Amino acid sequence: NGPALLGEIAAAALNVSAMTWRTSPAATELESVVLDWIRQIVGLSPSFRGVLYDTASVAVVHALAGARERSGPEVRARGLAGRDDVRTQRVYASDQAHSSVRKAMILLGLGEQNMVAIPTDAAFRLEVSALREAIEEDLRAGLRPLAVVATVGTTSTASVDPLPEIAALCREHDLWLHIDAAYGGALAILPEGRWVLAGAEQADSVSINPHKWMFVPLDFSVLYMSRPELLRTLFSLVPEYLRGDAMAATVEPGATNAVVDYMDYGIQLGRRFRALKAWMVLRAFGREGMESRVREHVRLARTLAEWVERDPLYDLVAPVMMSVVCFRFEPPGWQGEACDRLNEAIVEAVNASGKAFLTHTRLRNRTVMRVGIGNVLTTEQHLARLWSCVKIAAERACESDRVSSRAPR
Ligand code: PLP
């Protein structure tokens, strides 16, 4: 969108670094303002303070690093190697959670196999009873449950894990709760979508990607922390050559002259002036403009879902909560792998046409097509064109499979 583009152009021209307040007071202050505006429009409690990163993948690394530091073994100072006083730490997330959780496990040295994938229910939401069993089994085995990552808007189906129940379980076992609301947090902009973050006030950290569904171009990902000072304890490190730039270390946090040096809240030193593009979008669209665009995307997704449901050859495979629609072409006589191939062929053909771009995913062992709507320029006309494109591709895929199965081999 235009406002965001202008913001990017201005940020590129200014080329300041928001690493400390002093290296760019405007970038730092605007970052704090924008992070608080986003917190307000999704209705997160004022007790959360945000930090801006490039992606949600990086946000979850910082969140889990925070979880590990809070759990006690002084990993910042002492590391993990050669220690026999640290039990294997376990992180739980649903079998629909994003792969970035696993990558965070790899990067932090927690070990990919210590991410426990919890089964989901028919609507692809984490099963709380299975989570409880997994935690209790790990405790019996002498392992150390560390954190739960709950997802608001899973990647494949935009499902929402039951936050209040998960939060209660985390409290019971003193586990860190990270909420990955990278995509789905945006639904909370709508009064009727606030339910997706109900329970989030009990989380330790929440990540939201305005670059997914809040009309801010890549990259722009926010991590809200209930105790941001933990990140500062973990990452603040001021070498001599930065001492002249670092302001925050010289005043007490909360003092009237307190400032933020964002370099203290993560591994990055140099930081782009990302806040400007988001400020432009929020100022240009306003709260109502953000609401109406998100609401329109939900309407479009539901419209497509209705077309799918009305056609007996297609199956809507997940409830449509947000702006993601998952469906499968399943004509009579086609099942299993043959039907998977058919759906893959449709995705390939639609994408090759250059008229639309679909993705596929696998759900309960079936390949399905996936449409995600997030562009402010998308209209119902585009969807109608896409739907007819899918139907034509489907017919051709059936036909070519019939021809190839008749052909001598
Ligand atoms: N979490 C969820 C639920 C996602 O869908 C995605 C990306 O698709 C991510 C995290 C990772 O986002 P990023 O590309 O900002 O790292």
C-alpha cells in the first residue's frame, strides 16, 4: 500500500540505526509509540511492552531464551556445555505449530527432539488434555518442562489454540507461555475478533507480525513481553566503543529521563528504522481503516468458503476463522494418493497460469489447497476469477490423469 511504501522510501533515505536512543532518538521514540499503538489496537494489556524484530522466527528465539534464563540455570553466564546440573528442557507446541519453534530449539541448543508436538482436535487446536499428559510424563521421566508455545492462527488452517486452559496449565506447572499470534493476532483488531487473544494477559510473551495481516510490508514483527526487563538482563552488553552512545545504562528504567536503547533487548546491534512504515500505515488507515480492511478479508474468505461448500466436488477441510481457506477437490472415484496428486496438479496449474498463487498443505494425511488473503487490493472479483481458475484446472487435471492412465506404459 502507498503509505507503507512511502515509509520504506523515507527510512531508506534517512538510513539511521535505531540501536540506541542517541544514534536515532526519532527512530527509537517512534518505535516505542508504534509498538504501543499496535498493543492497543489488538487489546493487549498495558502491562506488555514490545520489542521490534524482523520476523516471528527471531521473536520466538528471544522468547524461549527468556524462558530459559528465567528457569534458573544461568545460561547467559555459564552456557550449557559440560554441565550435569541442568536437566533436559522441554518445550510443547501443537502438531500445527510453525516450524520456527523447532528452529529456535536448534539455535538455542535445546535440541529439536525436545520440542514435543501435542496432537490437535478436529478443528486443529491443541488438545489440552494431551498437553497435560505430556508434561506429567516428562516430569515422571525427570525432564524439565520449560515452555508452551500456543498458536493464534496456525499456518495451515488459522486455528486458535485454547489460551485460557493452556495458560492455567502453565501457571500450575510454572511454565513460560509464549503465544505465537504472528498471523492471527490481527483478528483481535476487530471487536468481534478479540476472543482470539482472550487469556493472552496471562502469557509471558506474545509475538504478532504486522507484516502478515496488518498491511505493513516485510519485515516487521513485534514481541510483547510481560517482563521486558528480563530480555535486557539477558542481552544488555555495552562494550567501550558503544558506551558513548548508550543512554539507558546511565539512568534508572522508569525515571522521568529514562530512555530505551533497543540494542539491549536482543542480539541485533544495528536496527533499521522499521517503525516509520508502520506509523505511516496506522496514521493513514486509522483504527477504523485497519478494522474495515481486516473485516473485509474475513468476509472474502467466508465468501470463498461458501462457494466451496456449495460445490459437491469440493470439501472445506477446516473452519474459516480468519482469511485462510483450506479445501480439497475430491470428485467421486478419487481417493488417497491419486486425489492428493490431483490437488497438487491443480495448485501447480493455477500458479503456472500467473493469475493467482495458491499454496498446498497436508492435513490429516490429505493434500489440500490453501488460499490466504492479506493484500488490501484483493477484491471479490479476484476471488471469483481464482475460483473459476481452480475449476478449470481441476477438470484438466482429471482429464490428463485419465488420458495418461489409458496410455500404454
Ligand atoms: N508463526 C506462524 C503461525 C506463521 O504462520 C509464520 C509464518 O508463516 C511464522 C510464525 C514465521 O513468521 P516469520 O516469517 O515472520 O518468521
